[in-house]
Amino acid sequence: MIKISPSVLASDLSNLASEVVEIEKAGAEMAHLDVMDGAFVPNMSFGMPVIECLRNKSSIIFDVHLMIASPEKYAKRFIDAGADIVTFHYEACEDSAALLKQIRECGVKAAISIKPKTPAEDIFHLLDMCDMVLVMTVEPGYGGQKFMADMLPKVRAIREEATRRGLDIDIQVDGGINPETAKLAVEAGANVLVAGSSVFKSADRRAAIDALR
Ligand code: DX5
Ligand code: ZN
């Protein structure tokens, strides 16, 4: 099953709660919440206080993408704020295995993400500890960038390795996803699609979500 996770970064952040409620009603399975710290990525967005307030307004799955340095210092606080899935970057963490374990022990889903320059094979040893892997299809930091088609072999390699080992993991793609690139990503083995601009810049969010599916 394909799951759609609209990235609120492209939404009207001054009306975040109503934007999230709208995509929930429009059939999205989750809301992708991009946390940026100005250190791991050259941009800032929002943190746990915003997520905590938002938690009272919607029961949709909160898919929290941590683009932050030292994610091990903050993961627990994002879980307490209401994250259902915590994704952190392999490149930002000294002991990814320990953090994946810690996140799972808190009763939420644990996911690891790789930036475009990180080879898929670097995280193979972590696959059995992950509920989801996020393959970035742009350099993290900004919405509205162009999809990097050369990331597709990485999606394929992770799907093949997971299948070979009998692991039922979600593979998420994030960055430049629209109906055309979504098709390529799903063909390569992705099943969770993050889409910011293509959903929130569209007047009809339901149609945009349906088009991705
Ligand atoms: C980029 C973020 C993405 C971003 C996607 O660093 O992780 O989630 O919001 O935006 P679009 O879909 O516009 O590329
Ligand atoms: Zn993201």
C-alpha cells in the first residue's frame, strides 16, 4: 500500500493546525513534520513545542523528520511531544543502532535517513532495527527542489536487500515528489511518499494526494 505523507513545510505555517486537519480529511495517511536546526542543514523550521501544540488538534500519524545535529539528545522529547515515527539522519548520529533501539523502546516507529551522497549500503547493517528508511531525493534543507533521479538505484538496493532478508520495512522518499517522480520512486520500491509543494501548493489537496497515489 502506498502511503502519502504531505510535508507541512510547504503549507501556510501560520495556520498549521488547519492545514494538517485539511490533509487528514483529504486522505493523507500521515503528516510529515520537518525539523531543521540551522546546523545539520542550512535552514530552520520548528521544534517540539510546535509539535506538542499541534498534537491536540489532529490524530493523524506524525511523521517527524529530524534534520538536526545530535538527534540522540532530542529524540525522546519529540516522542513526548507526540511523534509517531521518528526519523533521524545517519550522518548526524554517532551510534545509530543505539538510537533506533531507544526510539523503539519508547513505543514509536524508528526510521533512519540518508542524504544524497550517502550510499545505501552504509545502512544495510541497521535494516533489521528500522521500521522505515528515508532515502532523500534532494539535499535536505529546503522544499521545492528538483527530484534527483540518481537516487532511485539506492531505493532499489534497499528494497532488494530488505526483501532478501525477509524484512518488511517501509521505504520513504522525500524531495521533489510529484505524480511523475512518485511513479518512478514506487517502481523502484518506495511505498511512503513525502510531498510538500505538490500537495500544499495545490488548491485541491485531495486531488493532489490522489494524483500521487
Ligand atoms: C527537505 C524536506 C522535505 C521537503 C519536501 O529538506 O525534508 O520534506 O519539505 O518538499 P518538496 O516536496 O517541495 O520537495
Ligand atoms: Zn522531510
